[in-house]
Amino acid sequence: MTLGALLAISAGTLVSSLAFAGRRWSHLWLALTLAGVLFALTAALLVLSGARAWEWHGPILVGVEPAHLRLDAISALFLVPVCVIGGLGAVYAREYWSDHHQPLSAARGRAWWSVQLLSLTLVLTASNGLYFLAGWEVMALSSFFLITLDRRRAEVRAAGWLYIVASHAGTLALFAFFALLAARTGGWDLGPIGARPELASLFWLALLGFGVKAGALPLHIWLPSAHANAPSHVSAILSGVGLKMGIYGIVRFSGWMPVPASAGWALLATGAASAVVGIVFAFAQTDVKRLLAYCSIENIGVILAGLGLALLAASHGEARWGQLAAAGALLHVWSHAAFKSLLFFGAGSVLHATGTREMSRTGGLWRTMPWTASTFAVGAVAVSGVPPLNGFVSEWFVYLGLFDAASAPGRAGWGAALVALALASAGAVALATFVKAGAMIFLGSPRTKAATFATESGNWMRAPMVLLAATCVVVGLLPMLVWPAVARAVGAWAPSGVAPAAPAALATLSRAHVALALAVTVVVGLLVHRVRTVGLRRSLTWDCAYAVPTARMQYSAGSFSAIAVGWFRWILLPERALRRVRGALPARASYIERIPDLVLARVVGPVGDLITRFAMTARRAQHGRLQSYILYVLAGLTMLGALASLGGAR
Amino acid sequence: MSGFVGRIALGVLWVLLAPLLPGIINRVKAWVAGRRGPPVLQLYYDLHRLWQKGVVQSHLASPGFIAGPAVAWVAVLGAALLVPLGPAGTGLSFRGDVLLMLYLLALGRFATAWAAMETGSAFEGMGAAREVTFAVLAEAALVAAMLALSVQSGSLSLLTMLVPSGGAAAVLLAAGLFTVLLAENCRVPFDDPNTHLELTMIHEVMVLDHSGPPLAVILHGASLKLLLFSVLLVESVLPVRSLAPPASAALLAGGVLATIVGVGVVESLLARFAFRRVPLLLLTALLFCVFALLVAWQGGVA
């Protein structure tokens, strides 16, 4: 009852905030939005700390179906990032997308933000196919309008269109999925279906629809451009929360429905491929927000691999490694939401200050933007999955599951070992990617005037970054705090319904992390003290004794990843334009390299062109000459007659 | 080894032993070349000297320039404390500590590369780019080796999983891990610690701008990492942990000495490879480790 009241208040506050999205009342909008997310967050945390799941049957609202909402541990687990990023993004946008800088779209942005939060909550709580689809559609539309807030720019509009088309292709699969499910179960109401193995094949449709939303390879075509061109707070919620709705769908329906035996393998393979290909593309990018977007594909891959292993375990009757992998995957949902939103906020702060997303046009920003630099560094360590931050904890669980499964004989062992190798390589590339991103933007000397005169963002933008960085550290040092929540969600998902006990090693890992953090603090302190004692002299950077180094001589984002781009040429397929230095008095030389998205440029583009060309050919038949049209009708009638008489003859 | 004092003692043991190894390598190289060479304890003297020296630092560097080496050193020491040092055991052992060790080494790499990029030097950029890129293959090989050990012992903790099986798996692991040791510690044929051409270096070029105490920390961290990899290699191949303490310590010391002499001999006989051949060699190491994994599976089935 209290849960229902909390959610109702939250929804009411968010709906009423819509009325105050205008410029004059923007303070009130922020207050109402924050209140709304706090109420919903309280409800979610209550469920995750052991309160009984909430269920509500209401009156008929959509079509002929009565409303049916439910908040169980799985919904609650996904609701937490919605609330956290929803609230922090609203705070961040107050400065980042302010009425002063964006007079045309700031109010619109606030209104769609509220709609986005409402629709996300509806998707997570809907327990009826029609309500789910309604929420899903509103979510897709509000995301579209949020992505295209700055619609004067052509690339923003293009990214928005690509998003809405891809998103609807996915929604189409979901329509088919829910309609078929309703036809076969006799109602739109959703819930555990029980032993109906003939429904298992429907899971593939769900996987297709939710895979598009999650951005799993090769359904990710909309993701890089949408994340890169959207305002940064929108990128944060798209990546930190929006992609997770796809994951939610997969988790939800693989828990409620029987799944095909090969679903685990499919998820495992998709996950491993998304992780490796996603991070390789990320490393090759020079635009920081595209880099972050491709890195999201990698993290979705890690989550999918964990879920796939859990499904595989269920079909092998091996509960233990499945639970570890599932817990790792679900915890990674939280980890990724925290560090990726933090990184998008940081990238937005840099974009705000310098006006560019190109890493090779920034540099040396640590001096002018120390808050952004240090919180981005925390995010970079977390996303690289190294201890002692949250990224390592969730990946550690997934690895534990994989290593355990690798000891199993037969195909499962093989698969798990291969995926472990893939994730390990992806992790190493992720580290390289974020050394590159952090170093190019914040270290060295400024490469452009804009970077030289950058100024730090204000408190509205700083506070969300600091809070998220603190979250990364706290979850990393004290993972036991979040374990019960994740365990309840795993319990609600697993067919057995039993929440797994905390692995004993988790407490030890936590102690090791705390010890590591303490040791780092002490040793850094000692070394700084020692350097002060022996004396510090500032001088030029040593560049082979060259005395006048310039900012342009620094390593650029492209050169940093050149070796890896060379290794992965066969999949990155870079487009190069090289003008060599020729002759005794050479003209300007140039070298341009860009890496188009593999699936978009090589598959979707050509196929789309083919369809357009076919349609243009077919269009010639429509020319407006009445005589020919009568001929078409005659020919059609003759053919029908022939068909009918032939059919009659048999 | 447990208890706070025990762990500190173990850490001190690692810290004190590590700088011996580079001295031995230099001795071996000098011996092969017919020179007298520096004393075995040379690195201890160097560290002492650097600790007293002043620091010159680039105008561009942020506080991360000093913090980086410190973080990297702590990370490598932390990783070392998870590896059983013969009869002395580990500082901490739990299910899954092998992953913590691998990722602590990654943390060290992150911090080193970050500190290198602080100066805005193209040379250091090159070094950092090479380090983090080649590490992708080295890490895959290392994970494959750990998978093989985990499968053949049925354990996920370094204290119990370093149980050599003998036979083909041990030979394959030895070959794979030795190659990874050379790559991760930037020895010939991957990198030449003695070269004077910045363009061709990996690790050495990343630390060009460091001086004084931070450089001492970096050099010590490098020797610690070398010791860690040698111990890991020896314990994956030789039955160190199953012997009585004195014999175990002797076998470990002998094994590490043999490994280090091997590094010195390789360094004396081989030249550094061209960079385009480095990935091939690392892939070979990965294949050795994957084949060790296959053998481990076979052992489990038979």
C-alpha cells in the first residue's frame, strides 16, 4: 500500500511538473522532478530491501484492458538508475541546457524530460502488454524529441530520424511479440507463464525488439550518432538508462516465459561480439561522445554475456555459476549507469567549455577544469573495470561465473572460456580507450585557443558529476551494500525464486579494495611529501632535447589508436584521404581518416539504396496516362480470370 | 601468511627481493658478452641515489604525474601479495583473487600510461599507445593461462590453483608465460631496456620525463613486476607448493634464478623485433596458453 502511494505521488508530481516546464517556473519544475524521482526511488529501494512486491489492478484505461501495474525486485532494480540519472540529469541540464543559452528549446527539454521519466516508469511497472507497448512508444517518442532538442543542426535531425526509424523497427517486433503472446495465452495480461514450451520460440521476437533498444550488435546502428548528437544530459539518460530498458525486457521475459534452449548461446555470442567489436570501434573514435557511445555497446555486451551464461546455466542445471553471472550482469546495469552517465556529463562539460567533441582539439584542460578532469578520471578508471571501483566488482562476478563454467566439461566449458578471453581482451582495449580519452582531453597542453580559455562548469553541472563519482567509489569499496538488492533481483528472476547468498569472497574483496584505497592514499602522500622535500623544479617537457615543442606536436587521438586500428582494419574498414608531400616545393599535405559505422555504412546503407532504387524503378509505372492505367486494369482482370478458370479446372 | 604483521612482513620481503632480478640479468648479459658488468646490487644503489635526488617536472604535468607512479607501484605490490611466494604464502587469498591480481596489473598499466601522457610529449604518447595496445594480447594470453590453471586444479584462488600438472600442459604454459613475462616487463625481443633511441622504446619512453623519487618508485615497481611474473611462471610449472618449506623455498629460488638467467640469455642472443612482429609473437604466446587450456580439459575428461 505504501509502495502504491509512493509511486502515485511520484507520478502525480512528475505529471504536475509538466505544467511548470516554462521559463518562469523552472525552479519549481526542478523541485517537482526531484521530489518525483525521490518518491519513486524510495519505493524501489523499499522493494529491493525486502518489502513485498507491489501489484495493482486498476480500471480500464487503454483499449479494453484493465490497468495492471507491478513493482517487483527486477523492476525496482531498473527503476533505481531511472530515478538517479533522471534527477541528476535534471540538475545538470539546469546549467548545461539553460534558458539563457538555449532559449528556444530549454523549456521543451524540461517537458520531454518529465515525459521520458514517466514513460520509463510505466514501462518498468506495466504488467499488461498494451500498457507496456504504450509506455514503450511514449518512451521512444520522448527520446526522439530529447535527442533533437537542437534541431537547427542537420546532423542532429539525421541522428534523430535514424533513431526513430530504428526504434520503430524494434517496436514492430515487439508488437508482433505481444500480439502473438496475447493470442496464444488468451489475454494481454503479463506474468509468469509457466510450462508452455510451445511459446519459447516467441522469445526470438522479443530478443530482436529489445536488442534494438539495448544497442546489441548488429542492431546498434542508431546508437552512436544519437548519443553523439544529443545534448549530453540526454546522452547520459539514453546510455545509462535507455539502453537498459532493452536489457530489462530481455531479463523480464526470459524470467516469465520459457526460453528456447539455444537462447543462452545466442545471448552469450551476441554479448561477446558486442563487447569486442563495440570497444574496438570506441578505441578508434576521435569524437569523445561517439567513443562513449561505442563503449556503451561494449558494456551492453558484458551484460548480455552475463545473462546468456545465466540462461545457459539454467538449461545445464548448474545454479551456482548462473547466479554469479546473473548477479554480475544486473550489478553491471547499475555500474554502467553510474560511470557512463558520469562520463557523458564530463564530456558535456568539456563540450560546454570548448565547443568541440573532437578530442584532438582539446587538451590540457585539467588546469582550467579540475573538477571535470578529476571526476572524469574516476569514471575512466571505473569504466576500464580496474579495482577498486564499481566496474571491477560487477565484471568480477561475471568472470567468476565464466571461470566456473569453463571448468564444466563439454560445450558450455568451451563457450565460457572463449567468452572469458573475449571479455578480457575487450577489457584491455577499454583501458586503452579511456587512457586515450582522458589523456587527450585533460592532459598535455591545450591544442586550440578554445581549449586554452576554457572555464570550469558551475555547481549545477559539478554536483551531479561529483555525486556519481562518489557512487562509483562507494560501490567499489563496499559492494556488500548493493549485494542484497542485486541478490533479490536475481531471486525474482530465477525460476527457483531463491535469492542467492552472498559469496564469502565478496567481503574479502571489499576489504582488499579498502586496503588498496588506503595504501594508494598513503603511498601517494608519502611520494608527494618526498618530492617536496627533495625539491621540485619545473621545466620543459623532454622531447629529445628539442627546445621549442608546440601543442601541435603532441600525440593525437588518431595516432594513439593507430596500432589497434591497423590490427582491426578488417572490421573497422577506415576511409582514408591522403595527400602526400610531393616535389621540391610541396603544396599542403593532409591526411584524413574516418571510421564509419560498420553495419550502417556497409549493410543498412546499401540495402536501403537498393530498395530506393527498386522503388524508383517501380515508380515509372505511375505516370498519369489514363490509357495505360486502363490497360493495367484490363491486364489485371485478365490475369485474375485466368487464375480463377485454372483453379476451377483442377 | 595472515595477520597484519605477517602481511607487512611478506610485503617487505617482496619489496626487498625484487631489485635483485635486474642486477642478475645485467650480470648474465655481461657474462655472455665477456664484460665484467655492474654489481648485482646495482639497482639498490640506484634507487637509493634517486631517492635523494631532486625532481624536474614538465610545466604541463598535473599532480597525476607524481600520483601515477605511486598508484602503479601500490597496484603491482598488491598483485604480488596475492601470489604465493613459495612457503611464505600469500597476503590474502579468496575465491576469485586471480582476477583481482590480473586487474591490479591493469590498474598499474592505467596509472603508468596516464602519467606518461601528462607531459604532452609525442614520444611518451607513442610509448603509452604501444604499452596499452600490446597489453591487449598479453592480457588475453595471461587470462588463457589462468583459465588453464583454474581448469586443471578446479580452483579460482591463486593459493590452490598453482598446482602444476606436469607433462605437455606445463611445457606449453612455461612457453606461453615466459613470452608474456618478456612482453609485460618490456624485455628483448619486445622492447630494449638499454636502447637510446626514444622512437623504438615502449616502457622506457613512458618514463622519460620522470626523475628523482618518482623514477625510483617506477624502477622498483618494474622489478617487482618482473619478480611477480617469474614467481607466477615457476609456480605454474614446478611443484613448488607441494614440498616442505626449505625445499620449496630452494626450488622457487632456483626456478626464479633460471627464469631470470633465461631472460638475460634471450637478451644477449636476440635483437629487438620490429614492431609489426610483436603481435605475432604475442599471438603465439596466446596460442601456447590456449593449447595448455585444451590439455587441461583433456586431463579433466580422461
